[in-house]
Amino acid sequence: MTYSPDEQIESLTQRIIGCVITVHRTLGPGLLESVYRDCLIIELRAESFRVEHERRVRLEYKGQRVTGKLKLDLLVENSVIIEVKAVERIHPVHQAQVITYLRLTGYLPGC
């Protein structure tokens, strides 16, 4: 059986979400993002995912390299960006940040 790229990403993200839920249920709320990130890396690798953390993204503006640092919290299977947040609720600025990361890295379809 062959899966479309969309189905593959959907399956991948569902498995990743399972790992995220496991970490949250195990640790509970109230910890630093760095703790959740490190535990999530352990959980993802235990599930045989390839995980990169703090991957730097090269930025250019009008053809010139920008020296500012953009780092992805996690990149899973070179396909899914995870931005770890330890907040009570996701705000529009958090969503905008992830969408911008997706666009700048080329992971957002159509960009």
C-alpha cells in the first residue's frame, strides 16, 4: 500500500503528538520549555524518530545574509517542526511564529 505525502505527514504527526502527550502526562505542567524539549527528544528517539534540536536556519533578506539567529526547537524526520511552548494557552503570536518558521524554512506547502 502506498501513502500520499499528505497521508505520510498525517501519520507522522499523529505519532509525534502521541509522544508529546506521553511527556506531558508523565511530567505534568509547570516546567521550563527546555525540560519538556529534552524529555520529548528522549521520547521521540525511543520511538525511533530522527530528531534534530536547535537546528539553525539561514536567513537572507534582499539577497543578503542576516546574522540574527533563528533556531528550530526540534525538527523530526526532516519533515515536522516542533516549537515547544510551556504556556497556559497558545496565543496568536505563537501561531505566527511557527507559520513564519515554516515559511522561512520552506516546510510550508506553497511557499
